[in-house]
Amino acid sequence: MMTTASSDTKTAKYMSVATSRSGLTAIKQLKSDPLSYYMGNRADYGDYVRIKSLPGFDFYTLTYPTAVEHVLQTHQKNYRKPDVFLKPTILLFGNGIFTSEGDFWMKQRRLSQPAFHRNHIGAMANIIVECVEKMLARWDAKPDGSQIDLQHEMVHLTLSVAGRTLFSADLTDHATDVGNAVREAFEVLNHKMNNYPFVFPLWVPTRDNKQFKHAKGILDSVITKIILERRKNSQPHHDFLGMLMDARDEETGRGMSDEQLKDEVLTLLVAGHDTVAASLAWTWIMLSKHPHVRAQLHDELKSVLDGCNPQLADTERLTYTKMIFDETLRLYPPAWGQPRQSIDEDVIDGYYLPKNAFISLNQYTTHRHPEFWERPEEFDPERFTPEKIKSRPRFSYFPFGGGARVCIGQNLALLEAQLAIATIAQRYQIDLMPGQEIVPDPTFTLIPRGLVSATLKRR
């Protein structure tokens, strides 16, 4: 029996079949260049496409905003994260809210939600600025015009912010190890997803499995140390870890087990720094390539802050600063795809979808849909004026996902980015070193590929 279908399946249309992008060709390109594959697929076959890959296995790409909304929000109970995504990611995140499903996920989300209430997040503003100031003090000690690895610097910054805001912990000494471990783990997870189910189980001592175990060991060690130190400290802490440790299920009165707490803390640490670091790196890349946008940013910062560090109350007036980050998230959404699997058959925008169908919802492609984004490849923060936002369908832009599983840390990430951009841009101009080809790396989070060399010029 269909539980969520929007109309009768007997009258539904069938989706276009991507004949030139199917079979081994599809598998090869999805592994080597998935962004180009999805973009080309939409351009050639439209917004509702069926791709034949392995014999007996098809998958579907849905690009139109109403289709995205159908899957993520209005009919979300009919869709789950597929095993091809879940089984590899569970190796890293355990049974945290990123990977868990069903009633257990709902319970964990309910326990975690109060820690991300808007009022609580607002209290983190001063801590975020303090972390940025600590980075800038390190930059101040360098000669003017010094060269940096942009992605590396943003990872260090966001790990510092995550440590302080989430756990009241200083992760400075662990930043390099944690950052490297996350990227190493993501590489292996990406390989396992691309080759699922034909991958060796983790106990087989392959090179990839050894790499993953080493990376996971580093992350588990850091997390375990944070939790053990908190257990030893009887003083109350009004951070996210403290709230998670104190959280109790309304029905049972039980809190989280130690293993579950570790899974949730690891999820928060990884998701809380990696995505923001990637987006901030892309922001400075875009500002360096678009000096007229940077000049307008400086005008706003001069008018609103006049050299002072931003505070929470200032964020309401730093509208162009936020528009810059919104436009960066449009072009380079860190979580660039949302895989789902249908539980029962369904009809989406008049198109038939079978039971157990694997679906790819792709922010990278929908955010470039020419029907909703004029000159979609160009960087233009003016797209995010209130008037233009109202003129577009809601799910033409969904960098944090949508529905019940929308990113729980969305408000914290937006606040962190806005404060970081405003604080840094007042003190430094970041320019890319010439001659670099900067392309997105979709291995897991959408980061700039390789070393991004930039210079620091004091303002």
C-alpha cells in the first residue's frame, strides 16, 4: 500500500532514460567526476531522469525544486538514507544523528535539539570571535604579504571554534591531526561508497582499511579524552556537550549511553568544523576573484562596525556579509548531495518512482538550475536580497538539506561564518597566488582540491 504517493501510479509518466550516461560509462564518470556527470545529465535529459548502471539496478536523479521538496519534506516519511551511503558512513559516525534512522534517530534528534536552540547559539558569538582573534594574532606575527594554505587555516579556525563552542575544549594542539584524520577517513568512505557492495569488510587488512582505522583511532582518542575529562569535572558546563550529557528522554527519563554520546560528539566535531571550513575557504577564493564584491563588503563593515569586532547584535545589519556567504553556499555547497531511497512506490511531479529506488538529490546541480538562477555559474551575492529570495521556490536552494533531517547545526554554522568573515575582512585582505587552478573536490565534503596558496595583506 502506498503511504505517501501524490497521485495514482497508473496515470504517472515514466522518467527519461539517460542512454548515453548509463552502464559502465555512468559508473566510471560518477567515480571520476560526479559533479560534471550530474550537471551534464540534467542538461541532456532534464530534471527527472532514470540511469541504468549495473544490471538490475537503476537510480534516479531529481533536480527540480518541487521534486526535492517532495522527497525531503512533504513526503519525507517515504524516504530513507540508502545502505550504499549509510553502511560506509556508520563506520566513522557510529549511530549518531547523521546516520541513524527511524524511531531511534527521532529520539536522538529530540535529545540533541535543545543544544542547538537559537538562544543558546547566540551566546556562542563572543567565543567565535575570540577564536578568530586568536588566529589573527598568529597572522599578525607574520611579515606582511606572508603566504598561507587557505584551506589549512580555515580548518584550524573551525576546529578551534568547534572545540570551544561544543565542548569548552582547546583543540589547538590536535588541529592538524584531526584535520588530516577527517580527510583520510573521508577518502576511504568515498571509495567504499563508489564501490559498494564490492568492498572488503573493515577487518581485512587492506591499505584503505588500515588508513581508515588509523584515522578513526585519532578521532576516537580525541573524543574519548574530551568526554573523560568532562566526567572528572563536577562543575556545570553550559556547552553542547554538557547539554547532551544532561539530556533525558521525556518518556523513559534515560540519558545517552557512553557509546552513543561518543558517536554524537564525533558527529558534531566532524560536521561542525569540516563543512564550515570548506565554505569559508571558498568564500575567500570568491572574494579574491571578485574585488568589486570585496569592496562592497568593506563598505558595509566600515559602516556597521567601523573597526570594532562584530557582536551578535551586529549580525542583523551585516546583510551583505551574509549574502556573500549564501552565494558561496549556492555555488559550493559543502554537503553537495542528498542520497535517498524510496520505501514504497511514489509519484513525484507526475513521474512514477518504484519501491526501493535509489535517488540522488544534488544541491550542486539544483543550485545552478537556469530556470531559477540567471547566469548560474557567476558569483553574485545580490541574488540573496529578500525580494529575490521570495521570488524563487524554497528548494531551489537547500545547502543544509531540508525537512526533519535538515542540518541541526545550521544556525551555528551561519553565525560562525558571518562573524568570521566580518572579523577577518576588517583586518586582512586575502589574495590568491596567481597561476593556480582551483577546482572543487567532491570526495565527501566539497572542498577546494589540493593546496590553495594565498597571501595575507594587512588592512
